[in-house]
Amino acid sequence: MTVAAATPGTRRADAVLARTAAADRRRRRSERAVLWTGTAAFGAAILLFWQFGLGHLVNPRYVSDPATIAGRIGELAAEGEIFRHVGVTIGEAATGFVIGSVLGLASAFALAQTRRGYAVFEPFLIGFYSIPKIALAPLFILWFGLGTAPKIVMAALLVYFVVFVNTATGIREVRPGLLQVCRVFGASRRDLLLKVTLPSAAPAIVASVRITVTRAIEGALLSEFVASTQGLGYLVARASREFDIATVFAGIVIIAAVVMAANGLLRLLQARLSPWHSGQVHG
């Protein structure tokens, strides 16, 4: 049997769809161009003000200009010191991120299944989360020493709360009626978890990844600032004690670059995994 030839109406519809798709691609390219242009212009304005204007508002002894900072970053890179410190901080943050995410997901799925379990745990969660993390950093260092352990614990702690809250919120927002219908059709607890609850919570989980990665870096840096012998936080703290302003700003710029790179990669990942989600997170 042969396929019937396309009718004039079908051809017109295909042409309209093709033009619509082409227009949509042009619109996205135009939006990206505007976004990149605006970002570059804003960054250039900040650099120009920093280079030529900031010294008139702040004592020049306490600030370093972009040209000097770029030169100092080049020196640190040539010495290899910068790569060692970046590697240490990223390693601590990545380990803390994995540990905090696994614990947050596991406890959220365990407690959010029952309203009573979550209600019992929630007051303690809120109370512990309200404690300033800078107050915990010295304790972690006393308990775990000056190595990587206290940095990993701090990073995992900051990640845990965000993952737990967002996962639990996503689970609790599943409509009870949907679960009841699935039970009527014979769905087991495992089916409900894997085919209903997890897909419903997935957008909130994916959206929380972006903020938790930056929180993991924040946790590692926080502990490094307090007491450490390596890492970007240690680099900035040491330079501050030595009144090496150029190195302090170089470390800050490197930290910002690492966080921005991680956030950009995770934004692309989120756009691919859950393009329909707004990305709003709690915590």
C-alpha cells in the first residue's frame, strides 16, 4: 500500500510549522545575544569603575585595581599555588555536596511520607538551621582537626538542609488524590515512590542542585577561613593577615570565578533536565 500524497492543506501546515520553528530559533539566538552583550557591558562597566574610580572613594592602600589583581593571579598561576588551592577547595566542596545530598534525599523521602514524622522533625530542623554556621566552624575544627574533615562536614551541613527542605516540599505537594487513584489500580509502595512521588519531586530536587553546589563551596571556604593550611579560604585569610591586598582580591576573584563557572554549568544542566521548572528553591 502506498502512502497518500500530501494535500495542499498539509503542505501549508508544514510550511507554517517550519517558519514558526525558524522564527523561534532566531528569537532564542537574539535573546542570547542580548544577554551576553548586557553581561559583557555590565562587567566592563564594573572593571572600568574599579580601575579608575574606586580609588577615589576608598583609601588606595586598602584596595587593589584589576590590572594589579590580574598580574597577581598570573604570578600565582605561574607558581602553581593557585591550582593547588582551587583543587583542595573544590574537592572538599564536592565531597560535602555528595554526602549532604545523599543524606538530605534519604531523610526527606523517609520523613515526608508520613505527616507525623515530618511534623516531629521540622521544629528541630528549623532550630538547628537558625544557628549561625560560623559559630559551628571552630567546633568542627576542634572535633575533626585541621584537615579536610571539618570542611567537608560544614559543606555537607549547608547542602543537607537545602536538599532536605526542597525534596520534602516536592514530595508533600504530590496530590493525595493521585496517590489514591494509583492505589486503587494496584500500585505498590515501590511503584508509588518510583513512578509518582520521585517524578513529582524531581523538579524541586534538580532546582536545588544549583544553590547547593554554591552552598557546598561556601561551607568549605568558611571552615578554611577559620583555620586551615590549604584551600582558597586559607589563601585569602593568610594574605589578609600579611596585609597583602593584591592577593586578597586575587583570591576573591578566583572564588567568584569558580562559583560562577559552577553555576553556569548547573544552569545548563537544569535547562536540559527540567526546562519546564522555574528553578525556585527554598533555603
